[in-house]
Amino acid sequence: MVKVDGEVDLSNAAGLRQHLIQQVQQANYNIAVDLSGVEFMDSSGLAVLISGLRRTKEHDGSLVLISPTASVKRVLAITGLDKVFDIYDSVEKAAARSSSA
């Protein structure tokens, strides 16, 4: 699980990108990103999530989003990324979904 808080924008998206890359390099191909503490996300943050999803899928894994805030949900909906990512209200719901798949 990767917990993200505050804002994800041009000033700090590179740190999140690096963390996701490290997760994949450590053979963690199924990543849950907890967005419950994210107040704002711009296109830089979205690009990082897309890149992370691509990296996990290269290894037949997944990157799911957990509990995005209303503002992040809105950005995901506007960009159509709510149709690209699996989004769950809780870690438990994500785990239940993956165990039944």
C-alpha cells in the first residue's frame, strides 16, 4: 500500500513516481494507492498514476486506487481515468475483489 497525503502536483509528483518505480523493482506488482489524504492532484499526479499502472501491467499486476477524495474523484471523472483505474472505497473492498477474481 502506498499512502499519499496533501497535494500531488508538479512540485512533488517525481517523488511519488520514484516510489512506485521502486515498488515494481522490488517485485511488488499489485499496488494499492491510498488517496484518502490527497487534497489536490494535477495532471502531473495523474501521469504518475498512469505510469505506475503501465509498469504493474507489464508484470501482469495492477495498480488500484483506494478512497480518493471528492476533488480527486472529480479529476479522475473529468479525464475519463475513472474508467481506466479500479477504484475502491477501502482496502478491504479491494482485497475482497482481487481474491474473488
